[in-house]
Amino acid sequence: MTKKTLDTTLRVNDFLAVIDPEMRSQMICGKGPNVGEATRAFLEKGPPRYADAPRLR
């Protein structure tokens, strides 16, 4: 998603043409399953604890 948006930015010299794919990307990412935990970790300035993350030893 990010690469496609970046490619569009480099090819097109039109602000609105670049904002549309960026807005769609942000909306998709904002609906992900880890948004709540990421927000909590950011606000508490701590590491995120994702339920589906692999355990590191």
C-alpha cells in the first residue's frame, strides 16, 4: 500500500490525486485489529502487547 502511494506521488503532480490513495490507506490501517493496543502503548509511552504477536525469548 505504501509503495503504491509513493509511486503515485512521484508520477503525478496533483495534490488531490495523491491524497486519495493515502486517505484510503489510512482508513484501512485504522480498522486493523491492533489499533487499540497500538494507541494504548503510544499514549502510555510503553511497548505494545499484541495478542497475536509471537512470543520472543
